[in-house]
Amino acid sequence: MAATSANQKPLPPGSLGLPFIGEPPRLLDTYYLMAQYAKYGPVYKTRVLGRNVAVFMGPEANRFLLQTGMHHFIWRDGWPPTFKELLGESLFVQDGDEHRIKRRLIMPAFHRQALHHYLGTMDEIARRYVAKWAQMGQFGWLQQNKQYTFEVASTLLTGSQPGDDIERLSHLFVTLTRGFVTLPLRWSWTPYGRALAARQELLKYIDRAIENRRQNPTHDALSLLVQTRDEEGNALSNEELQAQTLLLLFAGHETSASMLTSLAMALAQSPHVWEKARAEQEALHIGDALTMEHLRQMPYLDQVLKEVERMYPPVPAGFRAVTETFEFNGYTIPKGWTALYPINAAHRDPAVYTEPDAFDPDRFSPERNENSAPFSLVGFGGGPRVCVGFAFAQLEMKVLLSHLLRGYTWELLPRQNLSTYYRPTLMPKDGMQVIFHKR
């Protein structure tokens, strides 16, 4: 996989389609991708919206793109321009030393000690939401999960106060994220125009949070960013603080809300899994307050979370720009192309997972350990740039699920569309309508 003789190798197999136009954009269609994987192996070429794309598929290709060959790529130019404009100059699009420095500044907010500090607040917020849902009785769970995860993220990462309008702010984030996957038409009535307006409203909220943390520093992520200084003693600019905070709020709640919704749906559709997860919770005799020790004694719930990540990854793919021509698997990948790794290609790989289309948390048991192949489970990325908030997301999901499994039950309303699509994270088309009540 060295770049020494890359120019002597052919391009990957596949089709570039029509000149300038390329092929229909089917890169989020799991069945199409798996057919391409079976036909071409770990890399093939295509052209989408005028961009030449090398599609990397399966665990070994993931390892190359995310770890061993990552020096051939950059993040900034791989993602669509809409992502970069709406999220700003944040960790998401930074590379090299700039990324390493900013990531190191943020990481203490997600270390073990910080997570221990967050648990009590997460527990209190989860108790409040499940009690509210029992009173509501019937609702769309995707929207409610977005509000729950946004309140957790905004409270613990930016220090929001109980008086903040969480429902309005959560809705603004929904509007913002819809702009990621639409044409960048800037008129106020277009989805992208509305996304830009939502971004401005969110920045006003973030500016207030920044000023609050300047006056009242704590140990949350925003406080760490506000207080940090570079080698010359300079603080981050207000624009830098805005971008990093916007990313923290997006990453801290959007993917978790998607996974929680998929998990609630999967449990309702798999009664035997639901009962086994519930029995594990009851055996712990948790009582009034969750502790980290309780959370460490939930191996089956960990398996369920992994299976939801595998079958319902919250994001569909990762993008990179190719910065130098190199060879992979006997083929040339030219400089200037886009590299893409579709997550489902590894997650549904029959060479790794038995009956990959079946929901089966036991595949992650110590006895079976089906994801022993590195980079076969990459719902939160992998390698040096694995999602910085992964442990935070796991914790907020486990806390809520523990409450749900111990004290509540729900049913999926009939005659709704539960098929899923990415906008930009995975969601059921009708928002997953449920009847919810105490056990």
C-alpha cells in the first residue's frame, strides 16, 4: 500500500458514468453498496455530482483510511461545503497540528473524571424526561430524544440554565442540520436559507454561554476552551469559540438522539431482547440513584448498544479529500479525488457478522465476539480521530435506557412509516410515534 509505483497501477474498477454528471447518487443505499462490495471488493470508483469518488468498503479499507493510510487524506476538503459553512471552522474540518491542538484542549471534558462528574446531572435529566413522557402518553419519540440529548449536552458542555428554552434551541438545531444535505440556495425561504438563519440564532445563544463562562468558569468543555491559551498566551477568538461550541452541541446530541430512537424501535420489535435487557436492570436493584458501578454491570446493555450502532449507524459515511496519489489494493487513487467509506459496508459484511441483517446483540457476547476484526464497527469513527464525545454519548444513552427498562414500557403506533433515512443522521420517516406508560 505504498505510493512508490502508484502511477503504474490502474484505477479501481467501477464506472464514472456520464461525463461531468456521473452516476445516480446511490451511496446511501445499503443493498446497492453491498452488491458493489460483493462485485468489486474493498475499493471501487464512481462519480457523483461531478466529483470522482473512491469508495472504500469493509474493515481493512476502513483501517487504511482511518489509521494506516490517513496521511494521504484531509478532512476539510472531503465534506460538502454546506457542512463547513454551517458548522464553521471547528474541530470537524481541521487537520494536522491544528486538529491535534484543539482536540487536546477539548478532551479533558470527556475524560473519566469528567464523566463521573456528569452522571448525577444526566440521571436527574433522564428522570425528568421519562416522567414527562409518561404524562404525555403518546408522542413522536425522535423529537423528544433530540430535546433530551440537547438538554444533556447544553447543560454539561456549555452550562445552560434551567430557564433556557431547550425546545426552541433543539428545534433550531433540527433546522440547522437539515441544511447539511440540501442545495446551498441562500434565499430565506429555502431549507439552506433557514439553516443559516437557525445558525445565527444558535450563535447568539452560544455567545451568551461564552460570556457566562468568562465570568463564571467551571470544568465543562466551554470553560476549558474559554480559559485556554496558546504558547504565546493568546486566547481563542470569539469566532473559534463559537465554531467549537456549535460542534460540541451538534456532536453531543444529534447522533445520540438517532441511536436512542433506533434502539427504542428495535426493542419494541424484538421482545426477547427487551426482556433480557430488562432482567439485567432488575437484577441490579439500583434504587434511588445510578452509580458508575451500576453502569459497569450492564454487559448485555452494552451488547444491545453495539448492535444498534451496527444495524442503525447514526451517520452513513465519512468523507476525505485525497491529497496525494497513492496505491491501495493494487489500484491507483489519484490526488484530487474524494475518498468515502460507507459505514454499512463493514457493519453488514457477512465475512464478519453472521446473518448480518438480523438484530442479534449476542453476536457481541464474549463467546461470539464477532467484531474482533479491527474497524468492523465504526459508527463513531475509528483511529486517532474517533469521535471525541463517544464515551459521553454512551453514558447519556445508558442512563436513559436504564430508567426506561426499569420503569416504563411503550408500543409502536400502527400504520406509521418506520423506514429510515438520513437527514443528516438516521431517523424513521414518521418520527417513531409511540404509546408510552409506566409499568
